[in-house]
Amino acid sequence: MLEPRGHAGMYGAILVQETELTKSGEADIGVLFCHNGAWAIALAFSSTLLTRTEGYSTMCGHATIALGRFLVDTHNLEVFPRRDALRTANGTTELRIHAPCGVIRVSVPLDSDEVTFLGIPSFVSKRGLVVDIPLSERRCISKERVTVDIAYGGAFYVLVSMQELGVKGNIAEAAAIIERLVNLKATQEEIIKHPTERDLEFLYGVIVTDKTQGGPRGELGICFFAGGQIDRSPTGSGVMARVALGVEEGWLGVGSDEWWGYESVVSLGKEILGFQGSAVERQEEGVVVMVKGKANYIGASAFVCEERDPLKDGFILNLPEGMQGV
């Protein structure tokens, strides 16, 4: 994810051919999702505990959609040893990906580039959380108090509408303020709670929503995560979290084949690029959400790393102190 081969806004996936769930027959392949954030997350695969600070996330919907298409299309058994064991019926190939949050069931039709996946149970962790905005933080938020929700879709998100946020300046800075204040509240109240996995109990990002954009059955969402990174996609894990919130609020049904559209700043106005979400089943831990979207190939790359290159490991561009505003 580092320059010069990557960039600060890039997102990646590292395939893990063997995990405890591939060995037990519950998954076909594993994956680690990565970005440029400064999170410290422990991810357990088999007996290996991996702790990094460069940025690993527990779920990524747009990477899952892209991986679904690639893993079905590839026949390279070094990349995907279990490729030939995938099940195809009625023109659709089924794939089980072991993500850090659990097993994601992916369906890839052979005659279309629209991929769907069924996520882990999604739920609302805290509704109607009132966040007091200190006077010192009102440079870009016009309100004294902002009401937000916290929901889980493989990762925990703060969900807040543009109208509720009352942005009067930089929206990214406003989202960062909300994230910081919610994390502070989380040290005092149990607002980020997973029923079974304590390792997943951390705030991954803030999604600012706007139902005035995105069409009659959709909405815009801007996801800020990993220390200021902005998701180019409509955030598939965020879609699951937002569907779970819609179900709890009562305006989305479960098992009714009712779909809601989710757009990003990139997909807005380009109908085929958005994601759609639907709550298909209610379970004890939450609702199972189906997400669908499209993936397209843009190329294949081979990177070179010369041993004598002093920047062979890559770098993140940080301006010297005092020059950040340049």
C-alpha cells in the first residue's frame, strides 16, 4: 500500500491459502484486508497471531466483490489451491472466503460481472448516542450535540447523517472529530460491543450519509477510515451496518427481497457502480445482509524490488512539521 507502488488511498487484499477454516472444510481460502491506516489489530489464522500497525481491517465488501470475481476466473492453483473444488450450479459459482470477521459466502454468476455476498450477522451496537461537541471542536461542526448510531457489519462504524452532523467546514475534519469523541466515550461506556469476539470491538470508521442524494431508494455515504482515508467504494461492510440500522429503525424489512441502494462520491450518478443491500435473514446475533455490486479488471502488474534501492520497502509521504498546510 506504500508509495511508489501504491498510494495513501489504496486498499489491498492478501490471500491466505491455508487457515483453520480451510483445513476444516468451512472455507475455500482466507484473506487479510489491508490499508495505510495506523491500526494495531491482532488477527488469528490457525496458530499464527499477526499483529501489525500498518493497517489491517476485519472486513471489506468491495474487496470481497473483486476477489469473488478474480478467484472464480483464475485457474492458477498456486494462487488458489482449492479453485477446482468450487461448486457451480445454475450458472453461478459459490465461494467461501475466510475473512478476519468470519466466513463470507460469495456468489459469482458466469454470465455477468455482478457479484453478491452474504456477510456475517450485522447489528446495531448503540442507537441514538449523543456526542457533546466541545467549543474548541466547533470550527467545522455547527452544533453543540450530534446524535450518531454505531453499527457492525464485519467492522464497527459510526453512522451519522450530513444534516445531523451540521458541517460548516471540512467534512473530513468533522468526521475525525466525531471519531475521536466517540472513541473517548467508548473508554467510559460500553458502546462498541460484539456478542462473541472481543478482538473486533474497536471503531473502524465514520460514515457520513445523505438520503437527499442517491435516488428514490438509495443514499450517499462517505466513509472515513484508517486515519483519514476516504473509501472510493460505497463500503460493503458499511452497507451491512447500514442495512442493520435500517432494520432496527423499522424502514427496512427482513426476508422481503427489499433492496436499498448505496452510493459513494465516485459511484454517485453512475448507476451501475453503486452497491445494493438487503436483509435476508434474522439470526440471534443480528441480521444476515446480502450485498451486490460489480467488479471490473483494470490490469495486472509485476513489481520489481531491487536490493540496493534505499526505498525498496516503500514510503508514506509526510510533510515536515510546519509545512502540513502547504
